[in-house]
Amino acid sequence: KNPGESRGAAMGAMCQTECAIVNAEENQKLEDASVESVSVLEAYDLNMIQPKMSSTVPLTITVVGARWIKSLDSLSRTGQLRCFVEVTCAGKRIYTTQVIQTSTQPEWAEEFEVREYAEDDEFEFKVYSIDLMGETDKTCNVSYYGKVLLKPHQFAATGFNGEMMMDEAGENLQAYLGLRMKMAGQEYPSGPPSTFTVVVEKGENQHYGIVFDTSNKAALMIFRVCDQGAVAEHNRNTKPCEQLVQTDFITSVNGVSSPLACIRQFQKPKVTCAVRRGIQFSVTLKRENLQKPLGVIVSETSVNSIGITIACITEGAVQEYNDECIEEEDKFHVHDRIINVNGETGKPADIRAKMMTSTGKFQVRILRACPMAALPESENNKHRVLN
């Protein structure tokens, strides 16, 4: 055998052996690296490293209103409240309502749509007010009145329509925020009943703790529920849809329906009340000048009055508005209450003056019993014409 060939064969065999060893070592390194990578991956929660997916189902939210956000006594000390709601999703602000002037029951009825959110995001609704300290003093404070927290799983299946008690509303305060929520393709679910019956019984040496607005002799309305009393105790122990609140209309007490007779029933130790919730909505009137009559006769107000009550509608701007309405429920009606003009509220005399001096296009906020009730005319009402 040629010695050169023998040396070549030996060197080839050696190279193959070395290459096999090198390849084996590299493969082992790759296997070790793979094992190490898997072990590192398994050490983390996969949900933490996967991107957060946004929902593809749009969500519609209506901020309806709030109630009991502040006591009337406190309100009178600090001035006029201008309330608004700030809505955040996962800590990011997505909507802010208009700022409206109100007492303790602001009504927004503002609807908006949310297209991007994740299933575990938290929606936060915070209620604030810009608190003006006086007519001439332009300084103001921004006050916080509480919040509501919701997650999509709480309303995704059937939607939501109702009130939720606010957190952080203050000591011994039960404030509520009204919300409606629905997913794309859904309708809003039915809300709480607008008519209901409550039974309240007072103990020995206890008062009912309720003040009525008696400015309209045909309709008895709650002006205020006091902090102490049988009604306040009833409210603390029942669900929101069965509580008695400001602007509720009492249609009968212990089977009698006359407002004055209803009031007398509260001298008894137990009352059964038929109640209609009050609803609010806005309309826009047009009045070219002060020479054109408004065409509204209003009832005389009492000390505890909310707004001004329509007693009669005559020829003028209000009747022209009614003539243009298609739906009966959109019209002004006798016994409707005008509670603010262009977002400004106040005592009945202030609202009356604002109505009388408004021209051009101006917005009027209406309060009425829900559903619209056929309340009897009363011969005892004293009336005043608004021109």
C-alpha cells in the first residue's frame, strides 16, 4: 500500500472523528440552550408577556344623573354647584360630561361610545362640582363627591340600567349615580319601575322627616327628605328603586289621593304611599323679542317650591313649540315644572325672571311625573301670567 495513501486515510479518519466530536458538542450546547430558554419562559406568566388585546365589541354608555351628592344645608352655605362626571377606562380619561348648575340631583342624560377596551379594564365614574362661592366672588373650589367602579363582565351579558351607590361619598351619605350600558347589538335593559308603593311606619316620638312642595294643589311632590326620621330610616334599609327622594310625586296615601288629604295621613303612625318618579328633559324655545308673549300661566309658589308649575298654556312661544311637536310627550303640559332656564336654576322667583327676560333660542328644563299622569285641575290654585 502506498504510504501516502495510508497517511491520507488516517488523517481523514481523524478529521471525521474531530468533526463528529465538535458537532456533538455544538448539538449539546443547542439542546442546553433550548432547555434553558424553555425553563426561563416557564418562569413567567404567559398572560404577562402576551400583548393586551382590545375588545372589538363597541360599548355604549349613558350617564343619566346623580342624587344625594350633597345635603341641602351644605349647599346653601357654600353657594351654587356646577356638577360634572369624569369617566376613565384603565386609568385613561375617555369622557367628561357637561357642567350643569343644579341642586343635589344633577341630570345629564349624555350618551357616548367606547370602542377600545379590554375585558379586565375598569371603568371609573367620578362625580365633581365646581363650587362658586358667591355672585361677586369669582373664586371656586373643585369638590369630589364619590365614584362608581364597573368592569365589562358585570354588564356584558344583558347590559345595565339603574343606579349604583357611590363609593367615597362621605360619612353617613348614600349617594347614587344612574347609568345605562349596552354592548353593540343590544338594547338598554328595562330600568327601575317608575311607579311603586312603599309602606313607612314611624316609631314612638319619631317624625316621618319629610317636607312637601305644596305649590301645586293638584300634585303633591317631595321637596326634601330629612337626614333623620322614619323615611330616612326606610331609605337606608331598602334598595334604591324603592326609596323616597326629592322630586318624587305622591299620588295617594292610605288610599286617599287629594294632596291635602295625603298630607293629613302623615299624622298617622303608618302610611302606604303610591309614588311616581319625576323625570327631567330639556326643550328649546324660540322667542324673537320681549314683545312676543311666552304664553304660560304659572301657579303661585310656596316657601318649599322646586321650580315654577305650569297652570295654563295660552297663545305664545310655548304653544308654537307644542304645535311643532309630533309626540304628545314632547310637548309642554299643564302641571309640568320649569326647573331651570339655559342651565341656570335657583329660587322660583329667579326662574320666573329668567323665563320672562329670555329671547332668541333658549333651553328650558322640565320636571314631570313619570309616566305622564292625568292630574286633576284644582280651583284652589292661584296663577300668574308670564309675558
